[in-house]
Amino acid sequence: MINKYQALINELKLRHDEVEAVNKNSRVLIVDGLNTFIRAYAASPVTNSDGEHVGGISGFLLSIGHAIKAINPTRLVIVFDGKDGAARRRSLYPEYKSNRKVKIRLNRSETVDKEDNQLQQLMRLTEYLDIMPVTTIVVDKAEADDVIAYLANDYLASKDSHVFIMSSDKDFMQLVDDKVHVWSPTKKQLFYTQDVLDAFNIHPKNFALFRSLIGDDSDNIPGVNGLGHTTVISKFPRLSTDPMSIDEFFTYANELAQENKAKIFAKVIEAEQDVRLFYDIIQLGVSNINMSNKMKIIEMMEQPVQKLAKIKFHTMLIEDRMTTAIKNVEMWLKEITTKLDQHTLED
């Protein structure tokens, strides 16, 4: 009899856990961690009571707080670039991101130069995130973009989640569909499929192809010389309406070249090898995560999320002399953690 009741209890607990997992992942906000931190560091002049710049930390926290209030997620996931994350793309194209002045990554095993305020803030920020109801993901040999794409396209798609990606990086527009949306922290705007069409006149599923043609200065990808946004839209109108593969695009381009002698079509066809290379670098639709890293990501996502350690949070603010960096911090914490805490473990 005892075994029968115990089996019933175990079954009920399993059903409860399954419901909790579904609820927790029903509306997920994924934050592009380094993108958000660098933007906050550069934009926020906030200093602590000692006059030290702390805008990277406070700006990051305030930015995700604003997104949480706007999106009302059931779960918050923050993804940072891992060590050697860009290795695959650099092996294909050594100039990838070589123009970037800021070259930092999150690797807790590294010793941080005490003079480097930016790195100090980034490392301290991770300590704040460790005590918040947040899942933080860092995977060696994986860029944040690819981890986010894997989460949106595979892991969370399998759970029928609504996904909201927070980043100012336009490359994420290629992931937008009925269940995946982009929150632009600079525009304070959510991008659904129609919003991408309205803003760029390009279908989201063609966005990686579009960027391969016009180039991406932020990643040091030149695109096709002389080809700009307006030209792409006017010469290749199907990119606005018909999702297509890279092979389908070049079939389309060859058809147009046969019908029209404009030099731009010949130029695109001549640059096919380069465009295919740029597309391989830019595209996020096909997962660039190996099986070992997929398993690590799944393990991190399936770990229970802890409740906010409120006392520890306040203690850290005092230690960092940041008690005035977030106005009315008690109310701020309540606003951003109330819903997240519904899907966390007790302290």
C-alpha cells in the first residue's frame, strides 16, 4: 500500500515539474550579454560615491529591467561569448571582426588587470547575475549569437516557447518569425515579422542573405562593392516577399542577369563565391553549435533557477558604493523579479 501511494505521489510530482517547466519557458527573454554590456558601458556616465565609473553594471541592470517590464517574461536568459567563440568564423574569414576596438570576453578563470575598469565591471556584473533569477550561459568555442540562435530555433522551439531576443545587433532579425521576436534596446521597439518588413523592406528569412550582399561594418564584412540597401531592394524585389536559400537566390540572380544587362547583376554573379562565404559567416538559421556544446547548453537551461538573493544584492551595492546608481532599488527589484520568481526555487 505504501509503495502504491508513493508511486502516486511521485507521479503527481512529475506532472507538477512538467507543468512548471512548460510555464517557465512559455515566454523567454534572451539577452545578448556582451552587446548589452558594451552599449551600457559606453552610454552610461554613472559613477559610484568614490567617483569610479560603474555605468557598465548599473546600465546593464537598468536595461534588462526595462526589457522585463516591457516584455513580461517568465524566464530571463543571458548569453555571453565563450573563449575562442569566433574561431570557426575566423578560420573561414580571418578579417572577421578584426576592426573591433573592444575585444573582451567572459572567462572567469582569467586574471583581470586592476587598471582595466571595463573588464572589472564585466566580471563584477556576473556576480550580480549569479544571485538574480537568471540563467547565464557561457560556452567555450561558441559565440553568443550562435547560442542564442540554437536556443531560439531548437531548444525553446521544441518547448513551443515565445522567444524575445534583446540586442542592438541587426543580425538577429534573420531569426524573427511567429514565435521569435527581437527587442531593440536602443529603439525601445519589438520587431515582429511585419516590423522587419516595414523597417528594412526585407523578409526576415532573407536578412542574412541581404547582409551578405550589402556587407556588415560591425563584423568587417565588405559585401559586394557598390551594392547598397536601396539597390538590393530595387534590383532583387523577391527578397522582400519570398524566403529563399542561397542557392535559390543565385538561380534568381542568373535569371535576372539574362533578362537585364545592368552591370549590377553581373557584379553579383561574379561575387558569388564571396557572397556565399559571407552568408556562411552571417547566417544563424543553421546551428553552428557542436553536439558537445548543445548538451552543455541544455544542461544549463534545465538547471533550476534560484530566487533573487535580495540581502546579498543590497550588500553588493553597498560594497560597490552603488546604492544610488539604481533609484528606488527595492521597488525596481520587486518590479523585475516578481514574475521571474514564480518559476524559481526557494532560497
